[in-house]
Amino acid sequence: MVLPANFQGIVNALAGAVVLAGGPLRVYPANYRGIVDACRDLGATIAEFADSPEVMAIGVGRTVPAGFEMALSGGFIGTRVPLAGTEINAATGNYFSREITGNSTFTIVNVPANELYEFSLRLTIVSGSPTVSFGSGFTAIHWEGASPPPFTNGRVYEISGQTEGSGLWRFKAGEFNG
């Protein structure tokens, strides 16, 4: 990840405080919303303390102190990663897409060990009724409804997979008109 030249200034602006006789008063610059959005764009999570209106930014790779409670709100923002082949690289995102014209076996790499990881694959069937399977990296798959859907020409499938890093995957799929 490339950090902007003014990243330290953003951090300092978010951390700024003035101490008054009655306690600290947080001072936020006029462009505070833009700073929060910039941090979110940098891969930070914005969290609000459960018992306080103060806002903090937790950077990627930082740990939350023991006993810390937070409520997260807002929508999921992500970028669809078009696959050139059938390998899903978990390090590049959570939402992937691929058009296929024949039988395909998808694999996955870089899944975080012993952590929850979820992904979605938008699969467009361009022709035929291919066999779609999942190979390396997908040790065991439990499909919702016990089996994968029959993949049909001209249809779009949203396949979601979830693991806790153990190799066991839970899959579900939705079918849509192209």
C-alpha cells in the first residue's frame, strides 16, 4: 500500500486534542469528513467508542485493546477483481468475477490462516452447461442445499464462500438472468 505524503498530518489531525479544566476537548478540522474518508480509502476502519462520541482510526494490522467495544456502521465498499484465469488470490480482495465458456476448476491462494475470510465470485456462463469445481485451497466444501447449482448458459451466479482458515468452506450460490 502506498501512503500519501500527508499521511502523518492526517493522523495528527485525527489525534489532536486540547485539554481544558473539565477534561479533553477534541478538535476536528473543517475537512474532518474528508480526512475520515481518506483514512477509509487507506484501508483503515473507522470505529466509534460504544460509550463516547469520540472517533478513532484503527489502521491495518493494528490490534484493538482488550475490553474495547465498538459498533460499526455503514456499507461494505469493495472493488470487483476480474479474474484472468481461475485462481482466486485472497490477498487481492473479496469480490471476484469471471466469464467462462467451458468446464472450470477454481483454486484459491493466500487465505489468512485461522481467520475468517469470505469472498464472492460473480460467475457468468457464456456458453453451454459447464462443470464448475473448486480445487486447490478448498479442502472441504459444504454447499447450502447440499450441492452446487447446475450451471446454465446465459445465467449469472453469485457464489459466496466462507472459511475460518481451517480449510472447511461453506458455499452458497444465487442464480440470476444475465
